[in-house]
Amino acid sequence: MLERVRVGFVGTGGIAGHHLKQLKEIPEAEIVALCDVVSERALARAQEFGGRVFSDYRRMLDEVELDALYVCVPPFAHDDIELRAAARKIHLFVEKPVSLSLEQALEVRAAIREAGILSSVGYGLRYLPATQAARRYLAGRQVAMVVADRWGGLPGTPWWRVMEQSGGQLVEMTTHQVDLMRYLVGEVVEVHARYAYRAFADDPSITVPDVQIASFLFEDGALGVVTTTCALTQGGGRSEMDFILRDILLHYTTRDLRVTPESAPQPAEVEPGLSIDQAFIRAVQTGDASPILCDYDDGCRTLDVTLTANRSARTGKPERTYFSEND
């Protein structure tokens, strides 16, 4: 068992800052290298969290001994980071979405399997007590339908507003809700989506659709719907999920669950477990993958659903997911 897990980062922006703060509280984790194309940003992180600073991840991987690597780059910028790390048998934590190309993601998945390394993808909602309570409640019960809404505004990051760089809100942000649907209901085999440019039609710099709706057919026959929008720039958003069962409505938020009617069986409380970063570091330290709730293979499957939605929106017809026909 490793006494200390030597951690590097490629990408030190917003989400990396969150992980760095969490890792700072984990005694077994040691930040040894930070890489960013904006060297000033990496330097500022290093002053707070430690580690050598690089602007080229290839050089970082060549010069620093790492046990684990966090890949926290925008969706379009993965390049060959994961492949180079896997070749060095460095365990991987990859932020969602794992790519904008399923072909690229499958290549990385194969490299991870061949290297025999551990992997984790940044679907942190899986680790929340409310999610674990919902998973226990739904186990053994037949879900008829699940409906999720994620409504908000435009992130300030310029690349997010460009469809070719972010993949759109469903791929980059509402991927969390799609992943929860998979985690709590099962695999999606077919998607039918419609997108529109309505709220920002007069702004040519915004090429992501500002309203998106997708319906899902799950492997067991359940139905799902997700709606998402980035039109609410002045607030008023929401993020909720409802599960319809026979005579039961389970209402999910990241904070709690509510079951109606009150006469129906109620969910049991779940005590907080490991955070996503604690789980990854423990897995790397011990070699036991069980604390990780979403590995790279799972991340590929969620990506598949959201990219299939994008394809359906282009063709105007239902589309089968890759994993419903391949593995």
C-alpha cells in the first residue's frame, strides 16, 4: 500500500481548484506537479497547493514521477493526455465529459484496460447521501419514468458557448443528470432529442442551443425525459429529478429525497461516505477499485447517451446508443 499518492494535474482552472482544495485535506495525497497552458494560473495554484509548474504536459509526464493524474481540461482539449499517462501506468481521474468524441474515449478506455490502471470520472453526484439513498430505495422497484430538469444561465468561460468546443449544455453540464439517470435506472438504448436557438438567437457568438429536450428509452423499458436550458442568466434556475413508480413519486434533489404519498414506503437516511476525491485517492493507495463509483468505462457510457442526443437533434429522429449495440 502506498503511504503517499503523488498527484499531478493537467488543467488548473475552476474545477481543478475544487479538487485541489479537497486533496489538500487528504493527508495521503501530495500535489507534485501542475500543468496549464496559462502558466500564471498554474503558478498561482502551486503557490497555494505546492508542486512543480509546467506548461507542457508531455514534459511533466517525462520529468515527474506520478502515481495519479487529474485531467481537468475543457472537453475539446484532451488530445493524448490520457494515452500518455496510461502508457506510464499512471492512475487517471478524468473530469466529465471525458471527450467530445466517442471514438477517442473508446481508445482511452482500451488503453486503461491494457495498462491495468485505476480510473475515475468526475460524476460527484453519485457520492452524495441523497443519491445513495435514492439508489437503495429504487433497488428492486420498477421505475416507469424519470424526468430531470436542469435550468440555469451561461457560464462565463468563452469556450462553453461554442458548440464545437463544449458539445452543448447536455454534453458538458447536464451530463450529471444523464449520468444519474443511468446510475439509478439503468442503461439507455435509444434517444430522441430536439434543440432550439431561441433566447440567444440574436447573439452569433453563442452557438450552443439555448433549449434542449431529450427523451430516453431504457434497457428495461422505462422512459426518461431531460430538459435543459442556459437562458436564465438572471437566476431562477432549478435542478430536480422525479421518479414515477406505481403509486409512488420519488422527488430527488442533491440535498434530500421526498416520497409522496406519505403513506408510501419512505427512504432510509444514508450517512455521508467518501467524497469523490477521497474515494479515488484511497483506491490508488490500496489498489482496491471498490470506492470508485464511476470509472472511465462508465464515463464513456454517459458520454454515449449525450452524444447520441446531439446526433438525434441533427437527424430529427430517434437514434440508438453505441453501447446498446456494441461493447
